[in-house]
Amino acid sequence: MKIVKVDVRKQFKQFVRFPWKIYSKDSPWVAPLISDAANILSEGKNSFWMHAKKQLFLAYDDNGNVVGRIAAIIDYNYITFQGDKRGFFGFFECHDDIETARSLFSAAENWLKEQNIYKMMGPMNPSTNDECGFLSEGFDIPPSLAMAYTPKYYLRLAEQCGLKKIKELYAYDMDITKDSRIIRLERAVILAKKRLPTLEIRTMRKDSFEEDLKIAMSIYNRAWEKNWGFVPWTNEEFAELALKLKKFIKPQMIIIATVGGTPVGILISFPDYNYVLKKLNGRLFPFGIFKFLYYKNKIDNLRLMVMGVIKEYRNKGIEAIMYEKGLKNALEMGYKHCELSWILDDNIMTQRSAEMMKARIYKRYLIYGN
């Protein structure tokens, strides 16, 4: 077995397509579009790499077969914003073999040391604003949009290689067909409007899409700035993300709260397009596009990806108002379940909000570090 740095096109292609050797067709894993998987790792296609760098590694057995992969990543914006000189490992995939896993983790760690980075955590694919964590609970359930799925044995391999758990992330499931909570939320809405008479709640407008996205970015970067692992989106990253997601957005599920005309809160939910991706097995063309068009109208799950209020307006009932608006809209549109993810293990306020909405933890993810 040998570890090789990815530096030619053939190896890059092997890196991108290796997960299909780990997950069977019966696995809950949802294959990404091959083109998307390649773009995430490509400097010219992903503006994240404007402030980050990476080294990809492949593990080959004695017969020249790929048996594992890993990326070593340095996000300079993370180091600057968090004041934490730490690198990431990401995109880890490996057969159940401790020797291969140990060699891959060592390759990533040693490359980071060559860059004078002596601490490492992950998986980050490639950042805390993307898929991250090894799944530790919920192995029989397919992942939601932009959430990871990994085999259970990855936890054992990581720990046998000396990595330690440093953070746990939760995913909550909420049955939104049970509308009894709306009455409870409506009471909170009345109280909040008494406290904040100029409070207004609206949904995203198609005719001001770009403006509303800028509002979303501003609130996101302000509301999460003290969270563990948080890194603000750059203008380039947000514009790229907006362009990618524009065709998937349901304006009714983007809720914006303003006080006196000033945006103070945002709630963003997306239809769970993983339901469609599961049917495509990584390929949209030539025939996948017909499956996409057919199955996209059958999606009945949402993923609540972003819900935040800027510091000055927290604990005033704005969160409840946005939940109430989002829940009513989701019911009107025929959605049945919503995943709230991910939520930090020490974010007690958001956990209580999820529990108030009768949501339950149904998946957990672990972040490891050396």
C-alpha cells in the first residue's frame, strides 16, 4: 500500500469517483453529481480556494487499486477569524482497514506540518460552511441536502488512529403535518409584536432576489460570528452559492424579519433535493435530467439550513415568528417533514427552540481532532 499526492488529471478523477467504491446501491448514501464533486475541489470553480489551499492524497494497494482518499486543507480565513492556527482534513473515504486509514491521516497531518500547521480537525468538506463531520447516529437514514453520510466504522478508524472527539453536531427531525404547535406559536407572535411594534415578517421576493440574498448574507455573518468554527462567507462565495441555489429556492421558505425596516433575522429552508439526487447516481445527463424533472415535484421534505437573529434582537420572540411563518408556508406547500441541521451540542437556545417545535434529534455527527 502506498500514499500518493494527487497531481495529474487521472488521479483527480480517481479521487472524485472513489466514494462509489465505498457505498453500495443499497446504502443510504446519496451520490453527489460528479460535476459538483469535481467543482468543489477545483480552484477555478470554487471561490473558497481564493483564501484556502489543499493537498489531495490517494491510497493505492499493491495491485494499483485505489483503497482510500483524504484532503489536507488550510482555510486562512478560519485561522484569522477564529484565531485558531488549525488545518482541516476532509473528503475522507476508506475501506475498513486501519493501516490505510492511519497512512491517510498521517499524510494529511504531515502535509499540514510542512505548512507550519500543527493542529488538525475534520472532516470538513472543505469548510465549516460545507458538509462536515462523521455520522455517529442515524445510519439507516439517507442524508439531507448538503449533509454528510459516512459508514459507522469511520468512527472506529478515527479513534484507533489517535483522533479525539472535539465537537458534536445534531440534526433534528420535525413532523410538520402536526399543526397543533401553530396555536402555541401564534401566542408568541402576539407578544413579540407588542414588544416590537415595527416588526415585519416577509418572504423572499423574486423581483429583488439579489438584494434579498445580500440581506441574508449580512444577517448570517452577523448572527453566527461567535459560533464555534464559524467563518464568514466572502462576497465571492455567497454570489457563487446564490447562483448555484437560485433554481432550487422556494421564495416562500426564505423568511426575513425586519424591525423599522432594518433586517434583523433570517430563516432559510430548502426542499431536500437529495431525494432526487438519490435517483441519479451522480449523473444528470443524458437521462438523469428526465428523472430530475419528474422527481423534483415529489419532494415532501425540507432542510432548515439557516435560522438566526442578530445579537441585539435575540430572545424577543422573532425566532418564534419566523418559525410560525415558515411552518404555515410549509404546510400550505404540502411538505411533511423538516430537518433542522446542523445544531451545535452547546447551542442550548437553538436546541430548546427545536424542542419547542416538537423536533427530535435523529442524527448526530462528530468532529475529530489530533
